Amino acid sequence: MKKILVIEDQPEMRRSLETTLEMEGFEVLLAEDGRMGLELALAARPDLILCDVMMPGMDGHGLLQVLRADNRTAHLPFIFLTARADKQDARTGMNLGADDYLTKPVAKSDLLAAISSRLQRAEVQKRRLDGKRGEFKPDFSSPAIFANLGLSRREAEVLLWVAQGKSNGDIADILGLSEFTVKRHMAGIFDTLGVQSRNAAMLRALESMGSER
């Protein structure tokens, strides 16, 4: 049973998320603020974290920075849930290492799709790469790691975010491009890497990072 940590300061929203996730067969841990969420994340090691952004004390951005700086939690799938729909706010969260950014109220189908996608990505990464001796820690600091793949500079930048599970819309926001332009770069990536799907491109990227160890 996958374990999901929900960090949300609004009691009604917290209960609603708990009910939805438990009905889908998840084990749910609850925290009402960032400090409590950090303690639970370190103690319980959830498979995924759903977190509000605006909270008293330690907000979601502050919490994510702490988690990403700790080797024990650096690669936990992390999804922001927020009432704010500001693109700059979303870009800030993603630059800190968020895996997704959903605006409340979020439809059940969208929430479950996002969770499924992030858990699958984490499972793929573990299955393909953690079998190597030592812990695999992909370096997402620079697209230069893809220099041996034959991609253009911009394609390498796009692939770096694909490897982190970002959607075309996310990447467009982060890189300041149109979504159409991102799709065009994705087509170039598929052609150069000889793959036919986004997941296959992500795996090639992660494998390339693994080979650089």
C-alpha cells in the first residue's frame, strides 16, 4: 500500500483529501502545517507528498527547500495544491523541485492522475536505476549532462525538465516558451533519441545520467 502525506492547514480540505485517497487504497498521513509535515516526512518516509503552499509558519515552498536539501527526502515525489493560480507562483514551486502544481479545487480525476503519474515515475526510476550499486542521485543542475545525446541546447533544456516529470505546460512556463514550441522540441527529442513516447524519453535521460556516474 502506497503511503501519501497530506500537508494542508484547512481542516475540511484535509478531511476531503484523506477520504478520497483512502477510498483509492492509499495509506494517508495528515499534517496541518509545514513543521508537522516535515517531521512526518522524515519519520514516516511517505511515497508521495501533497502539500498546500500558503500555510502559517513554514509554508510549502520553505518545506520543499528543506526536503530537497536532505538526501533522505531529496527525491520524494512532491505535488503542490494551492488556491493560487498565478503562473509565477507555479514557476517558483517548480524551480524549487516540485513535481506538479495543482490548483484548488482540483477534480478527483486530475488529482489521482497526477498522483499515479508521479508514483509511476518514481517506480520506473527505482526499477531501472536503483539496482546499480550505491544510491542513484540524478543531477538535474544542468542540461550539459545530455551533451552526448546529440540534442540541441534547447532540446537538452526541455529534456532536463521532462526527466523531472514536468508537463509541456510546466516546461513552457519554466523556460518562458509557448507550449507549441515545447511540443516542437519534444518532437526533435523523440527523433534524435529514436523513441516514441515521453516515458521512453524520460528513461533515456535518466539512463544517460546514470551512465555519467
